[in-house]
Amino acid sequence: MIYYLKHNIHKLNWTMIGNVLGMVLIAQACLMVLPVIVDLIYQEGLYDSYLIVIGICLVLGYGLMRKKARTNSYFAKDGMLAVGLAWIVVSFFGGLPFYLSGEIPSFVDCFFEAVSGFTTTGSSILTEVENLKHATLFWRSFTHWIGGMGILVFILALLPKSNDRDMHIMRAEAPGPTIGKLVPRMRQSAMILYTMYMGLTIIQVILLLIGKMPLFDALCNTFGTAGTGGFAIKNTSIGAYNNAYYEVIITIFMILFGVNFNMYYFLLIKDFKQVFKNEELRTYLGIILFSITCITLNILSMYNFDVFKSIRLASFQVGSIITTTGYSSCDYSVWPQFSKMILFLLTVCGASAGSTGGGVKVSRLLIIVKKIKLDIQKLLHPQKVEAITMDGKVVDTEVVNQIMAYFCSFIIIVGVLLFLVSFNNFDFETTVTSVMTCIGNVGPGFGLCGPMGNFSMFSDFSKIVLSFAMLIGRLEIYPIIIFLAPLLNIRSVSKNIHSCKKRRSN
């Protein structure tokens, strides 16, 4: 693959890409120290599996970082390829401890579980989660927290030196149609983001501890909430606690982590105007409120007209699905079709851009709706000149085109994935929702892969396909497409187009 990439995608800064991968591996080795500590506390004998992987990551990371690039300059294609490779590499080594420890016997299952963790999807192949040892449970949940804000954004926050070129990496990894710096320096922006991320994480842990949740449980459940991942440490997810306080706290923080983190920065600097006029935030909260109201009314009779319980369950599930967290407090697969359809649509919708949530993103859907409205107005009034605006600012035509390209690519990729996964010959509901929940980074779907089910029944081929679906969803298509460019013959297509244009000019 590397050979073909090297010969089909020209002028790539391979040394710089190797340096980035080296930094990722070293960072991963350092982060793996935490499950080692957890294992030593509980004395369950898994630390050697993690130490082996730590050693491999350090050696490979050091080797990749030793070779210095002739130039520190790299461009968008370098950044996207580096990010695509980094996420595949980190998922590969992230799943190795599961395999070496024997906690998950199949390596394909280990890779699927690791990808699901780092991409904050939360889809699992495990049937008995509670049988796992503490180190494994901790590392599964911690991968959510690492992947939530972004692996490379984390590294950018720690780098002593950074430049504007680092924006290419952040743009490739950060969710949403656009990404902007909070402050002029990229490193400072990354540090601000992670400071807010850690702050919200600590607050949730404290609130869960106040409710007398065990520390280990509070940490794992918070990691899953913060990263909007949803790996539970109980077989029946959050519903196992049967505690209204826990559900309310987790619901609130799931919704909070689904908000664009730029809004929290504006609140910190007391720029309330930017928060109140943000269209995406108003739409995001409006969708949540509308969905909760509709589902509450629809399920009220199922819970003996207990209004509080119905609101609590509806709020938790809506918050979990729209933010693509994937926790569950009940088996919503038995709900009426109307409620299930709302949850399915929320799976596609996703949270805000610049949050830890997945999905298409509310901002993209807003711009698509405005684009359709504008096109209709142009048909009715050809002479009328208008532009698409967000938050009182004109949306650049290039951004609109990118969003339309993204949406078209999304539809095509979903079609291909559905075709490949259909070879399992499962029912329509299971096949469709398994693909949508993986590419949307949600976690549970409906049918066999519902909130009380899992992905263990899928073939190894389908698990690999769904793993790449999760990566495509988390990195929002383009980094993985660029990685697979030789297989798609993108370079030769662009070459033909270029030569055609040249002939025309002559």
C-alpha cells in the first residue's frame, strides 16, 4: 500500500508523515501506562500485555522520529494522509493488548473494538462485558476520551513548536465543515480545547461521585460520555444502575459534549453575543427538545403514564443518539416505530461541528437546507441575488461546494457499505442500521445490533468493512479516501483530466 501511495500520490512529505506517526506511537505508549497502573492496583496480571505494546510503540516511534525531514513544510494532502494513517496505526496497536492478554481471542475483533473505541463509536463485539478485567475495561473507555477531541490535536497541544501548517492536521481530524483557530497560534488553540475538555470531564466525574458511583465506574462512564463513545462497563449499559440521578447527569453532559467547543470559549471570554446568535446551537437544542417531546408523548402509555420516567428515558436516548454517544438506559428497540424512526434520523443528523459528536453534523444540514431554499428562490426569481448566511456571515461558495461533495460522497459510501455488509444475509433493519450507526459513530443500531445486542454475529469481512466505516465517519471521509487513493485510481483520473485540459488549451 505504501509503495503504491508513494508512486501514485506525488510530492508527499513522507519523512514528515513518518515523524507524525512516530509522535502518535510515542503518545500512545505514554497513554498506555494508565491501564498498566489500573492493572497493578487490581492485581489481575494483564500489565505485561500492555508493557509489550508500549515497548513496540516506543521503538517504532523513536525510529520514525529519528529521520529528520529536509523541510518542515507540509500541505493539505500530507496532513490528510498522515491523519488517515495515524488513526489506522493507533487502532492496530490499541487493539494489541486485548489480543495478547487473551481477553478478546480474535485479532479482527480486537481491531474492531479498538477502532470503535478511538473513533468514539461504541459498537462492540463483546457479549459479556462484565467478565472483562479492570485494565481492559479502563483502556476500552479511555480510547473514547483520547479519540473524542482527536489524537493529533492532543499531540499538537503538547508540541513545543507549531506553525500554521499544523492547521492541515487539525482540519483533517476535527469534525465539521470548517475549522478555525480560537487564537492565532495553533498550539494555543489546541491547548484551550483540551483544557475545556478536561474541565468538563473532571466536573462530570465529581458529580457522579457525589451520587455515590464507584470511582472506577465514574471514570469509565465519564470517558464514554466526554468522547461521546458509549462503551459501557455493564452488560445493560447505564440502565444497569437503575439510578435516575446518574441518568440525568450523563444526559446533561452528553448534550454538553455535543456542543461546539468554541461556544464554551466564547462563554469563558464573556462574548455571550457569539453564543446567542449561533444558529447551529439553536437548531441543535431545538432538535433535541422537539425529539424529546415527540418520543415522550409516544411512549407515555408504555410506562403507565409516568411522565417523569417517560421524559427521563426519552431525554437520555435522544441525548445519546444525537450526540452519537450510544449509551442506553432502556431497550428502545421495543418502542413504537415512530420513536424508533426519530432516533434513526438523529443517528444521521449527529451533533454540532467542533464537538466530540459524530454524524453528518447539524451545521452541514443547515447549510444544505439553505442551499435548497436558495436554489428554489433562484428558480422563482432569477434576477434576485442572495447568498447563504450562517450567524450573520456569508458562507463561502467553496465551503458550500465541499458540503455538497461530502453529502454526495456520504450517500455513495453508505450504498457501497450496505452492499458489502448485506453478504451476511441479516434482516433489512440490522443491515441498514449497522452501517448507519458505524459511519455515524453512534454505536447501537436496531435489530440484532440494537441496544441489547452487539456486532459479534457479523463475519470477519463485515467487521473489517464496518471498521473502515467507523474511520470514514470519524475522519469525515477525505483522509481515508486519500489513503485508499491508489485503489480508487484517483491519481490517474486527475492526470487524465489534466492532460485533457492541456490538449484543449493547445
